[in-house]
Amino acid sequence: MGLVGLSRSWCIAASTLLVACGADAQGLETDGDSATEGGTDDVGEVTGDTTGPAPSDWGDEEEFELRLGDDDVPALTLSMSRDEVAELFGERADEVLLLELESTALLENTLEEVKLACGIAWQLDNEEPNHDCSVTALGQSFEGPDGTWRTSPEYAMIRILTMTPANVDVSGTSSSSLASLADALGVGGGYSEILADALGIPRTQEIVSTDSLVFAFQQAFVGSHPGVSEDGTIAIYLSDALTDLSTMTKVLGPAAPHPGLVDPRFVVSGEVFGPNFAMNAVAESNLRLVDGIDADNGKGFVTVVEDQVGPTYDDELEFDFSDPERFSLEGIVPSLEVDMRFAISEADTFVDSCLGVPCNSNFPDNAVGAGSVWNLDPWTLEYNVALAAYEEYKDREFSESYLLGTASVELGQNGNPPGWTEYSVPLGIGSPPEDQFVWETILEVAQVSLHNAPFTTFAEGEADIAFTVQDIPIGLTGEEAAEAVRPFLQEQAALLSDFILGDYREDNDRVDLYWRRAENGTPYLFFSEPQDLASTADYANDNPGFFAAATLAPGSKLSNTEVTGLSDTAHEKYEPPAGESVVYFSDDVGTVYRLRIMRDGDTLQVFVAEGLQ
């Protein structure tokens, strides 16, 4: 792996992120015996308020050389395997967002797989769908009380998903008598033909299409889960990819009050990173090793960030994830698929249709009456079936007469909204359903079909379903996924920079001041702040800055936190003039020091003397 963290060994492998270290990089330091004697004890005239008496004398000067760390820093090149990525990010991998998966393809592929679980005979123009769940691996996984698929709630659910005008069974519903009458008299070609015409679909097409079911599940069932976006988008993090999506079991599982999108007893799985996976990245280092001084310990070094590239200006590394030459993911599996146990529960009671006025205003966003389907929790089966049927027929208008105009079926007529269904039959023959929305009629038929299956019956609330689907395409190829991650990683460039380098400040010396070039190109003496030191360092200076007087009087301060053209407002900064200058400062325990500066271009020769009382 290219790099896991930085250490004090700046001159070995990790030091490639910083300036090169040489024997002359340490500057010149002399001990007290050989130090240059102070040039003057004169502190000059003190102006403004004072903070205390000036030192009566000064100790021996210690001499140091401070140079700017302007050497070019080599780019950091990383090429990490799956194991190395896992090691680098560790538990924080769940903070790195890879992509946001639009769930349409996943839901569509899942529903299509389920619809075909019991064969394809239901697609024929036949009143008997002739389901046989033994013909597929998914169907064979269905198991009811008798140990077969025939008594399973999953098979009962498939009867709903595969209902067509040709095979729909309305026995036991409010449409039963009307259907029997139409079939017996051949009215309109029989009930199946009347239904197909009214809905505007072929006799062999599902009454509720996959597209409408996807819409409903995405908006209601999936979108109401706390771990998913309201539009049904599923966030995939680095931790999910590194665990072959097993972490999605918890993410998509029960999350009160939602019962969960998947059954947590079955671990979600799907390989993302193949055996030859590699994450390749090239990043420019914004770290610079600068010279500093700890007044009571001598020369020290501090690593600072010199970031002049937006949008943030405190990144240790500068990534460009949009550039294929500077970032790539190799070895993502070509076909991204998932295994999961998709589960959905039904309501505990039967949901009656809303009949007659004012039910012609009973919509998802305007529930009429406490018993309205739209008052159910959005993760219930009934709500999703109704919403899918609503999506399918919310704009449907239809009008047709039968029996020489004595009978009619009308949708969205007589000033009513689209989808509102009215039956007109002489003398009420056939007991037609009361006026209602067509999607509520469909929900009624679906509920009865679910609980009164051909081989068994289910009590209300006991027909919860769960489909164990395997190898379901998620809607992205490996190549598409590798491209899709780029904008998400770019948005997290600062976060990734922190992860890769760790806390670079842990190796910083406890200096009082340091010499560095600011973003405007001008060198300044920076007075250290706690943010420059290791997180464990206990540092607090009550009077930071550089002063013209040894009393450190506020009126004699030479440094400023705010300098025109600089974004930094945390540090006291002082620009020494060419030649010789003298400033004063105190350390974090209040000891005053004199700093005599000899500036020659970008190099400072400094002489530090401790104030004596």
C-alpha cells in the first residue's frame, strides 16, 4: 500500500509527502556556552497599556536559522488492494459514500423475477392462470403450512401480481354478481372483455403493471424506510462494498416503526470488489514541513497545510477523482447483483372501499374517513397495491353502454375525477358495486384473492410475504459503478484526505512560533495555536502574538490575526522587515522572551533570549 500514515521519519518513505530532509535542514543551533550575546537590553519606549513589568535582564541568546520549506513535494501515488483499502479506512469505511443507487432497476428486476416464479401460463388468454411454482428455483422456495408452495402466502401474492382481465377471479367481491351476469348473458363480450375495455389494457396484460408497482414500492414501501431517501434512493458506502453488501442487511432491515425492507434472518449479499480489485489514486500533497522554535527547548518542526485549491482550503491531499489518469477503480465485478429476502407485511384488518360521495375526493394526499386505505402505514401491502393501481389509472376516463344503452360503465364521467367508476344496470340487476375509484375496486379483489387462495385460506394479518431472490441485477454494471463513484468521492475529498493521512499533527513539535509562506506568497512568522499541535497536547497561551515592548502591552502588538488577502484568521502573524528587528513574546507558562531577527531574503537568523526577573 502506498501510505497508511505519517511518522516522524520524514526522511524515509512517508517523507515523500513533505520536503526532502537533509543535514542542513535542521538549521544552526548553539548551546548557551557558544551562543551570541544579546545585542542590547534596551526594550525601548513602552506605549499603551502594560500587562506587567518588563524583565530586568535577559539570559544568553540561542541562535537558530529558520528557512522556508518551499521545495516541491512529490505527488502521493496509491494503489491499494481490497484488503489494503479495508485496513486503511477500518471502521470509518461506513463514512465514505460511494454512490446513491436509484432503486428503480432493482425493484423492477425483483418484481419481474417474482412474477415469473410460478411459470408463464398466466400470460395466456385463459380464465385459469395455471400457476406451477415448482418450475423455478424461487417458486420451489415457497413453503406453506403443508410444506408445499400451494399453501404459501408467496403464491397467494403472485396471484395478485399476475392478475389479468382474462384470468381475474372476482368471486367473493362486490363485483362477483356483475361478473356472473355479464358472462351468462355475454354482455360486452363477457366480464373480462368489459374489464379490459374499461381499464384500457389487453386481456392478457397485468391489471397492475410492473412500472406502477415499482413506483408505489419506491415511493411508499422503500421511501418510508429510515435508512433510505424519500425517493427510494439507497446509499451505498465503502463499508457495504467491502463486506459484499452484507451490511445492507441491517441498513435495510427493521427500523422502528418500519418493519424493514428485507428479512434480517437472511443476509444480503452481492460481490462488488472482485479478487483483482485495486483503488488507484494520485494526489498532490498540501503538507509542508516548516521550521519553528520552542522557546525553552530550541528548534522544532511543524507540518502545516498549504492548500490553495478550492472549494475547501484545508485539505492535506488534493484529489481529482474526475480525472481517469489520477483516479480509477479496477476489478469491480462486471455484473453487480444481489441476493436478499424481500419482505412485506399486510395490514391486520380488511380495508373496505370508500363508497359514494364524498369518496370521490379520497386520494393519497387527502384521505376520506378513518378507514381509508390512505391512512394505512405506507409500508403495508394494501397501501402499496392501492398506490400502484392509483398510479396506473389515475388519469383513466371511459364510457361505454351495453344492452341497447340500458346499462353502462363509466370512469371519470359526469363531473367526477378520472378513475371514479359508476355502473348503471336496469333495476340494479347483478348488484353492481357502488360508485368508487377503480383502484379501490382492484384493492378489494387483491385482498380477497390473497386470503382465499385455491388451496388454502389466510386470516387477516397472516399473509405476510417474503421472497428470497438471488442474482438480481441492481441496475449498474461494474464499469458504470466505477464511473458513478467519481462525483461522490470528489465531494468527500477532504474527508478522504483525513482518512489517508490520519492526524499529521501528532508528530508536530511543541513550538511557540514558526516561519512559513502564506497563501499570498509572503512569508510570515506564525504564532502557534492549539490547532498546530498534537490533539493530546495541553496548550493555552493567554497572550499570543509578537510585541514591540517586553511588557507585551496590547498597544505594542506588532502581529495581527487578520491580514488582507489571507484566509487564516486564527494565527497571529508578523512579517519581519529586511535586516534586523526585535520582537517580544511569551510562552504558554507566561515567560517573556526576546526574539532578535536578522532577515536575509527568505531566511531568518534568530536569537532567542529568556527574560529574567
